[in-house]
Amino acid sequence: MACTRLILLGPPGSGKGTQAKRLSDTLKTAHVSTGDMLREARAAGTELGRKAGECMDAGRLVPDAVVIGLVAERLRKPDCEPGFVLDGFPRTVAQAEALDAAGVGVNCVIDIDVADEEVVSRLGGRRSCPQCGRVYHVEVAPSKDGTHCDGCGAGLVTRPDDVEDTIRARLKVYHEKTAPLAAYYRGKGLLKTVESVGGPDAVFGKVLNAIGAR
Ligand code: AP5
């Protein structure tokens, strides 16, 4: 039986959001993206969103306590009952320990592996829908007209943290704070590594194999 309580690990631009959306559609589970939740809080103009926005624009992590609180609340919602795909959480060992301490059982952790220079190229070409969150790439996965979302028709934007200096800052944070989570979950026997090569469709096939869904 396929895993339905999943974590997607991996550097910025590895394709976590792209794969999480496909997985949650296929498995009929909730897609829980901390990046999306923080961007929504920012767009809503809340104090939390304003502070988080400062961290995100600088490529730093938002403090653990803030993100842990957001995720704990989100996982209590009914749409998470059939399962969930955690995209961008946990990102530190403290966040992973908080998930364990809260008794949130996870049955598979997929680590999406990609080289740093590929990340810089992918994020430099990413275009995002500010309304429905769909993600495109100017060459690999363009929208039909190249400038508007195929799903909701909104004009596509470049995320403020998708500029090269900030991408490199995010990669540094990833290697220091998030990469150690692979060992954490390997130690629990939950880790599967998937190479992010061959385009989104090919990677999705590998992810489905890794979680036992095909
Ligand atoms: P978040 O929004 O989570 O950003 P991220 O982890 O840096 O990941 P990205 O969204 O940049 O990339 P992705 O892996 O989802 O790739 P995507 O599918 O879009 O977080 C943003 C910020 O919020 C953080 O920097 C931090 O400040 C804060 N934050 C979030 N969570 C936090 C937490 N837990 N704790 C503290 N702070 C937190 O794909 C990228 C591009 O590549 C797209 O253009 C796509 O079309 C293309 N692509 C996808 N797959 C492929 C493929 N196989 N081949 C070629 N191109 C591909």
C-alpha cells in the first residue's frame, strides 16, 4: 500500500512543490507547504507574515517556533485526515523533533537530490502564479501563453527570493540546517532518495515507485 503521510526533503528548486502537488492530487491527500503558508500570511498583511517576509527575502529560515505552530494547526484540519504531503517542513532537526514530539506519524520521507548549479538555473527560470500557487519554468514547464497561469489565468510572477544572490544564500542555509535531516530520517529507516533528473514527469514516476504507489 502506498505511503500517505509523507515528507518531501530537498534543496530549494529541487521540485518539492511540483512533486507535492502531483502527489496530493494522486493520493487525494493534503498538500502542506510552509512556503505557501508563509507567503499567504504575508499577502494577508499579518504581523507574522511581515516578519516572515523579511526572513524569506533574505534567504533565511523563519524561526522554528513560528513554523512549528503553523504546521501543528494545519495538520489538525480535517483534510489532513486521509494523509498529507509536507513540502518544506521540517527544515531543521528541531522542527523534525517537534513533529515527533507531537506524535505525528510519517511513513515515508523522500529526499529529492539535485546539484546546486541546477538549482540556480531552475529558480532563475521559475515563474509562479500568485493566486493559485501553480509553478512553471520558462523552458522546462512553460504555461500555454508563457505569461499567464493555465489554471486560473492570473499573470505569472518571479518570486522575490528567486534572484541569484538570494538563491545562493538559501542553498547555504539548506546545506547547514536542512541537509542533516537526511541522516535523521535514514536513522529511522524512512528515507528514500530520488535524483531530480529527467524533467517533472520522470521524477514523478521515481517518486511513485519510492512510495510504493506503482
Ligand atoms: P519554500 O517556498 O518552501 O521554498 P524552497 O524550499 O526554497 O523551495 P522552492 O519553492 O524554491 O522550490 P521547490 O523545491 O518547491 O521547487 P519547484 O517545484 O518550485 O520556502 C521559501 C522560504 O520560506 C524559505 O527560504 C524560508 O525563508 C521560509 N520557510 C519555508 N518553510 C520553512 C520552514 N519549514 N522553516 C523555516 N522557514 C521556512 O521547482 C523549481 C523550478 O524547477 C520550477 O520552475 C519547476 O517548474 C522546475 N522543475 C521542477 N522539477 C523539475 C525537473 N525535474 N527538471 C527540471 N525543472 C524542474
